[in-house]
Amino acid sequence: MSRWSDSQTWNFDLSPQAGEAVNIPKGLHLLVDIDATPVLSFVNVEGSLIFAPDSDPNHHRTFNAHYILVKGGYMEVGTENHRYTSKLTITMHSSKYDANLPIFGNKVIGVHYGTLEMHGVKRSHTWTDLKQTAEAGANSIVLNDITGGVPLDWQVGEEIVIASTDFNGRNAEQRTIASISNSN
């Protein structure tokens, strides 16, 4: 397995710089072992792009690109049996006016005859629904009762997305949980 931090991976040249494209050819298994990448223009994965968790659950790694295309390759952020247990932010840097990858669009992780595995810390609930309407910009929400007797494990400081109630996904809102109260 090759490591991003190893100059041998890049033929003893500099590792990819801001604005450059990266090709991961068939047969190359590339482990992202650096804390942050520059903003890459394009990442083409025909081999493997692997993010392994750090032993410190609070360690935060960032990966930045305009487009990632898993083209017959494999991209892994944890597996079902070996979950990604530290923090990772993958940021796609494009706007709706930037060029599109045919079929996929822009600001995208596209998969074409490849495999994308993303398995983080196991959670009791990854989604729920609202008990009452939350107006745009609201600073509190009321959730429906959680079924199954398993308590909600969301934590202060985590981010959630409140989905749009219409067909325009751009009307969704991202919020950081500031406090949690249980009114049962």
C-alpha cells in the first residue's frame, strides 16, 4: 500500500499541489495519511483511495477536491467491520456554475462501475422526523417520539441537516446542535 505522505508515491516529486489533478491507476492502493490536502481539481480513482481512521477519535483529517470520480476503482472511508472512528471532512469545492462531469454534475463524488464504502461510528439514529413544522431559520425543533425504545444519541456540537419540504434541495438547512432537552 502506498501512502500519500511518501514521496515515492509521487515518483520522488512533490505531492499534489492546489489546483492539480490526481490519478490513482489500477493496482495502486493509496492511503491518505496526511491531515489536509490542498484543493485538488480532480481525483480519478481507478485503483484504491483509502482513508483509515486515526487512533485518536478526535483527530480531524480533511480532503479537498472539486470532483472525485471512482471509475472502476474503490474508495473507502471505513468498512462495515472496521469503521472510520476519527473525524474526516471531505469538501467538494465547486459552485452550480462550474463545469459538470457528464452524467454526474459538479461538486460530486461520482461512482462509475466502482465501489464507494463509507462507514462511520455506529449510531442509534441517523435520521428522524419533525413533530411540528420548523419555519426557515428556526433555532429550535421538536422531534417525533423515537420508536423502538432506543434513546437518540445526538450530541451538542454535532451538525444536522433539516431537509426541505419542497422539491428544491437548496432549501435544506444545516445547523449545529447547541442544546438538547428531553420533554418526555
